Amino acid sequence: MLEGSRGVVVAVSGGPDSVALLDMLVRLRDRQATSASAAKLKIHVAHLDHMLRGSESARDAEFVRQLAGRLGLSSSIGAIDARVEAESSGKGIEEAAREIRYNFLLRAGREADCDRIATGHTMSDQAETVLMRLARGAGLRGLVAMRPVSPAHEFAERITGHDTHPQLIRPLLRMTREEVEEYCRDRHLDFRIDSTNLSRDYARNRMRLDALPALRSINPRAVEAIARAAEIIATDQDALDYMASKSLDRARIKLSSNEAISNAALNNEALDKERATYSVEALLKQPIGIRRRMIIEAINRARAALDRRESDQITSAHIESVEHLLEDSMSGSRVALPGGLVIWREFDALVFDFAVGQVQTVKAACERLLSSEQPRIEAGGFILALERNQPPHLLESLIEQARREGENCGRDWLMAVLDDSALPDRLIIRPRRSGERALVLGQRKTKKLKNLMIDHKIPSSRRRIWPVVTTPDDRYVWSPGLPPALEFAARDETQRLAILRASTVLTGPQELE
């Protein structure tokens, strides 16, 4: 737990568990000091007064301050009104207190240059946690409960500007509360007693005072048995998570310039980091237990990609809503999760992305020109090229060429043959606008471009930057993958042809900006 550590922040409440932990670490440090080959362990004491017990909690803080002073240790003593924080955040007092406590410990670790945070959780705390979660219907992931070592930032905010984050260690997790109290007696250690520990107003206290004694009447070693079960569950959970992670790797749809344009149109490193796409078929063929873990892993990866906070709780209801997307074949169906994560069905794939990332991708657009003087531009992941004043006898061969190219890349209408005399001198390239309609070749009445994009399988995640070619007075001309407007399409009687082509940008898309 401490090997290679720069130092450890010890969370000391003043109770027997944390006082015993501090004493053990000081004794370990003193033993190390006698060895020339071992570096002396740096210890920093941290205590946060949640201001929930008035003068009693203030006296606890003073007790910890004096304890650190007697031991010659540096300390961070703070006070935050947990009740006020809970009201402002809309969270319960226990949840708010826990979050501000770990934030405080992380900041103390940063300021003291320590890369470990040690808490005094015992085997008895572990048993209580398992029972609490079991009573609330937790699955295996919840029943793993507390691990001896875990990343500290999982419990609070990430510290910006730091590449590494402290580890949270629980050295007393194999000792019962009774064993810790016996240690304190043997060592003649003074400690504080939190009077609220005896109140049955709190669910955890009822578990400690009522449920565990009842279980001990059945099995005197119930605490040890429950803790042992949590360890077994943890190893099973790790194995299942490993299997789910490997299955998710295989289900990932990689964007490649050699794929259909619908995938390649957004093939750049930054957007690929924000967005991940997985095969619906690959997810559905897995057993339900593995599938749910794959969904959880996909969510965790999406958060990690943009260094999002992990304290936004994902519940079983959220996972079920994502599972419904697998059963819903309608492209565009979506689920919004806490933290801004959006998951949607895109034909035969699930896309994981952040709403903020989508907004940033579609930057405030301004018009870009395509003309004889500027016949080639990059927009929305395509190179758009314009050829004008082409002879009419090429019409049939151009139509055949467009058909072959469509078959080769899996998408029609990547080339439009138009009536050059009907086109203005300049064309505008911009994103689709909400509610925009057009009368296109093959249709008898106008239709929304959004619906045309759905009909022609333009992925929903790409429609907002998909380029649309219009006239300066905002009449639709053509868009890659969609039919051209009827009024501009070439006819048998057309005297001069204009050709618009779209090809994939291999180096990454350029947003319309």
C-alpha cells in the first residue's frame, strides 16, 4: 500500500479507528527510521469538521490538531457546513458530507505532496456497507464494497493540472472494530466518541446497532463471513469486467477512411476521442450480465476520454434505458445520462458522446463559397468539387459513372449532374438548417432535409455538420448522399452540364466554420 509512496495523508476523525491507524503509521515510520536503506515515511494529518454537531465537532477538530502536534506531524484542519452544501447541491447530507470530505482530503494531499490517502475503515465498516447495499438491491458491482486500494479521485473531484492522482488506502480493512478498540486500549490511546453513532436516526447506525448483532446471534463471526464474501465477489467481478472489456474492444467500430463515407466523414483523432461507436449485434449476442458490464465499461471509457467527473451516479435504471436502445431499431433514439453523456442508436450501432462535444463540433457556421474561381473546398469531412460548362453528350456516361461510384462506396448521390444554366455563378456551402425543405429528384412534393437524411441513412451524429449546397438566395441544390433539387437537375434538353462531386477527406474533416 505504501511502497514507493512520497507520503500519506491520514484522515483522522478523532475516533478509535483513525487514531489507531495514525499510531500504527507513526510506529511504522519510526521503525523505518532505524533502517539506513529505507526512506522515512512522510505523514500528514487531515481533519474536516462538517459542522453538524456544534461545539462537539469543534472539540473533535481541536483534539486532532493537538494530537498531530504532539506527534510532530503537519496537519490540515478544515471546517465546512455540510448541511449548507447539501441544500445548495440538492444532495442528502451524508452524500454531500462524503463528497466534501474526499475533496478536502485530495486537496490536502496535493498541498502536502502526498500520493496516498489513508482512512480508518475496518472490516466491520465493510460488513455494514455490504449489508446496506444488499438491502438497497445492489448487484455484484455494489457488493464488492470497499477495496483495500483504489483511485482516490473516484470518490471526489479530479485535481486539475495533475497527471497523477493519490491512491486511497484502507490498511485496517482486515481488522474488526473490536480488534481496533482493543489495540487502542493496549496502546493507551485517547480518542473521541461521536455521540451521533448511537442515534438510530441514521440507517448505517441501525445496521450497526440492530442488524449486525442479530446476525451475530446466528453466526458469531458474521462480520468476518460478510467481509470474506465481499472479497470473493470482488475477484468474480474483476474476472467478469475483464471479459466485458475484451468483448467491448471487439464490438468497437473503428472509423477508417476506407469505410463507407458515413463513417469516414468524421474520421479525426479529436472527435474519435469524444465519440465511441459499438456494434449493436455484438452487444446483443452477449449474455445479459456481460452485456450490462459492457455498457458500464463503455460509459466509463467515454467519461475517462474527456476526464469527466465520475461522481455523477449511473444507476441500474440508466443501464436499462441504454439496453432499450439495443432493442429499438429506430435510428436516432437516444438516452441522456448524468454528466452530459448522450447515447443514441445509429442504425446498427450505439454511439456514446457528450452533448458538450456535439455543440463544440458544430461551431457557429458562416457561409463558404464554391465557384469557378474556387472550385474545390473541404467541408464536413468531404472535399467538394465543382466542374462547370461540360458538354451535354456526357450526361449518360456521367450518370453511369455516378451509379458505379455509389456501388463502390455504399452510398448513392456522391455525384450530382446539374443543369449549368440553372445554377448561379456562386454556390454556398453550409450546414442544414432546422425545418429546411426541398423538392428533390424522385419526389413529388417537398420534404424536410432531415427526413431525406434519415431516408438515405446519413448518421444522426453527423447530420449537423453534413454539408448542404445552396444558392445565395437559400435554395437547396444538393448534399452528398442526397438527390439534387429537381429545379437544378440535368435533363435531356440541358445544353450545358455542371458536376458536383464529394469525396472523403482522408486527413480529417473540416467543420463548417
